[in-house]
Amino acid sequence: MDGLATDMALDDSAVDGNAIGGLLMEVFGTEMTTATGTCASCGAVSQVAELAVFRPALGTVVRCRSCGSVLMAFVRIRDVTCVDLMGLASLS
Amino acid sequence: MSPISRGFHRKRADAPAGRVPPGQYVTSDFPVLSAGPTPHTTLAAWTFSIEGGREPVSWTWEEFRALPSQTPTTDIHCVTRWSKLDTTWEGVSLDVLLGAVSYDAPYALAFSDGGYTTNLPVADLLGGKAWVAFGYGGAPLGPEHGGPARLLVPHLYFWKSAKWVRGIRLRATDEPGFWENYGYHSYGDPWREQRYAGD
Amino acid sequence: MAGTAVRGRLSWLTATVGPVSDETPRVRTLRLEVPGWPGHRAGQHVDIRLTADDGYQAERAYSIASAPGEPLAITVERLDDGEVSPYLTEEVRPGDLLEVRGPIGGYFVWEPGSGGPLLLAAGGSGVVPLRSILRHRSLTNSSVPVRLLYSSRSFQDVIYQTELGFPAEGVSVTYTLTRSQPRGWTGYARRVDAQMLSDVAWPAADMPLAYVCGPTRFVESVSAGLVGLGYPAGRVKTERFGATGQ
């Protein structure tokens, strides 16, 4: 999906997995930016540090740079962080 | 207990009493909040569709812009607690768009470029309460704020006003959209402070 | 000490603001005194949390400006419509309290053992973690050769001007000033492009290691440019700061 990959590269609001290192440590209990994630949608493999991250104040959305699909989402509601990892085929 | 950082406070402005819903503060900014990259659909490729009626209906940009439009002025309220007063828009009312379709579904799922979705009762799209907006502040709606066109449903929290909207799917049952799936309220009335599921 | 793995703490520690110094009209470096600070690696960042007296909290991530072994310091750029950066760059005083979590990050880090030669590319405040890397290199007496390409709006916006004006042996600094240049400027005056990278960056045959940090579009453009010069993607490390005060 070249269009979406280009949209992400041009989008200054997108950061990367480095920015959520603290959130990931909180959720997983360990340093995760060097972990490798595999997209369940297109199979692309990437280090978490290099994934596209969007942080509208409603939540944190982590997307595959190749196809744009959501790999992980984190929403903090009433002091509980809800975690959705369904877009990942694997995370190691 | 976290220590207080002397002199730190959220950005805020005073609101006239009773003007904003509970828990909100007024801003003069227009924060850009997106769950994904800004799409760049060309007007030539753009359509708005309504699915799930007796027959699917769709408008090209030219056809859409030929429809009668309105210029509502309204307050908008984000679930992240900012409210913006007296925002001015130009758009086509959902009364006009849904008026072109024969249907009997009670629920709608709005869908956008980039995959964003949000759910609403059809009743909340009718009666002069909702538009597909293509203009903001007297100018064409910019891409970072949802242009070429976004849904505008100001009586609900602003995550329901889907940016880059491309259509509505009419449904017999209510299906949670993007943020609703992660725990945000299914309906989202700011005056009853319905931010999260269970509120 | 160099190369010791430092496990980040998950808990928030109370930090007292120490001396602050204004690097440029919009940028300030703050020393932070944190009892129990475990130390950090060059390139890592901390999360900072502020609490208002009504309980409202805001969190942001800032790159660590100091080298491992030096007192903890962050460098913050004021964003015009920001909520936290105007506070940290204008209001905060030595003695004020905030909370710190970290150090964070295992990807955008460098130790002498990581090797080189190093190509460091900074867009605006993206220079902060790269400065930590440069200071760490000096303090460990590393002789890894470094080329720093630093893109800034103007010379007044160059952070760490004095330090970068006297780079250590084996470090060369090239500026490109994209919006305005001092009278008589003969250096680059445009956004980083393929030609500039070709002129300035180490040739791919030297097996360089690149660290690119700054606004997202800068990072995308430079990292694509380096890959275009033959740098393997795995040898180009990126850290995107999102939109900054433009």
C-alpha cells in the first residue's frame, strides 16, 4: 500500500516506537523498543522502535509502516491501560 | 502522591457559566488529533456513499457540492476535555443525504479513508444535527482537520465527527467503531459526560 | 562503566530542577537532581511528568542531553502551542519539582563498542541525543570518526553552539541553515537533500553507522537518502520527534 506508506512518511504527527518506550515498559515490564514485531496483515517485520506511532490524546496507535494496519493500541481509561495487540502476528 | 510542579497548569480559558459541558475547558486552538496518517484522496477519486439502504447511493465530489449546503455555527467538545466555541462550518446536512435513500435501519457506522470508523444512532444524524462538512472558518476544510470532508455531529463528543469521511453504513444492529472498541462510550453525550463505556 | 546495561526503572522518581541554561531563545537545558538515578546510556530519553495543583497531569518524553556519568540533564525546545514545553522553558525555576521515569530506550543508543564511523544527522532539537553520544565519545576517549550534519532554521537556533564550535578530534560538524543565514555565510542554506548527503556523509563502503533524529519529515527524508547512498537500512537508526515549533 504505497499510498499509505507515503502518507505516513509525510505526516509530521507520526512518531515512532522510541516515543512510547516508557508506555511499553509499563505494559510489558521490560524494554521493548528493540523487540521485533510481525504484522498479522502483511507479514512485514520491524523493530518496535521503527513502527509508526500516533498519539491522539484518546490513545496510542501503533501501525505497520508497510501496510498501515493497526498493530497495537493502548487506551488509558480510569487509570487502567487497555492493550490491544491483535494486529501483531508475533512480538519477540 | 505526585509532587506538585509549582506554577504548572493545563492550558485553559474561562468559559461563560453553563456554556460548556462538565469537565471541559475552552481553547482557542484547534488541536489536531489523529489515529493514523492524513490521507490524500484526490477530489477526482472522492465519493460519499450510503450503504445498507434499499439500494446503495453514492455521490461524486461534483454531485455532492451541487447539493444544498448550510453554514452552521456550533460549539464542539472533545473527550480529551477541550471545547471550542462558535466554530463555523459549511456542509451538506445528513437530512439531505439520507433523504436520498430508502431505508429502515436504526444504526449507522460512519467510515473514513484510512480505516477509521465510528457508530451512531441514525436518529442522531437527522433533524438538523449532523452534516458532511467541507468548509471550516470560511475556507475549504484542510486535510489535517479532515478535508476534503468530515462528518460533523457537534452534539456528541468530537471523536464521532469522523475526519476524511467517505460514507455511512446503515445497520440493524449497533457495531462499535474504532475508539468505541477500545472502551470509549458507544453514544458519547458530552452533557451527560459519557466519555467511556459504562459512564 | 562503559557498556554496562542499565535497566530502566518503571517507577516515577521525584526530580528537583537544578541549574537551567538557555541555549537559544526557544531552547533551555535543565539539570535534574534525582536521588536514586540509575544512570543512562547515550541516546536514551526520560519521561517527565508534571502535576498541577488541581491534580491535572501531563507527561512528555525528552532526550537526555548529558553523557553517561554526567549529571542528568534534558534540553527542551518551546513549542508555541505546547502545554509542557512553555512551562519547562519559561516558568520553571531551580528547586521546582517534577517526576522522571527512565532511562528509556535500547534502540537509539551508542557505546564505543557499537563502532563507526558515525554519521549523525540532526534536525533542530534532534541534536539533543546526538550531543549525548558526542559527549560520551569524548569522555570514553573513543577515536571513532564522526561526521555531524545539523540542520537548523538559523544560526541563532543552533543548540550547543559553543560546544559544537570546538568539536573534539575526529569529529567534523556541518551545518545547513534552512531559513536564514548570517551575513557572509558560505555554508549550506537549504533542507538536506541527496546531493548534500552525498557530499557530507561517509561513503557506504566505509560501513558507517547512522543516527538520524529530528522532526518526522526530516528523519524520513534523510534516512531514505542514506539508504539511497547504499547504507543498509539496519545501519540507519531513526528517532522521530513529530512536529516541532515551526
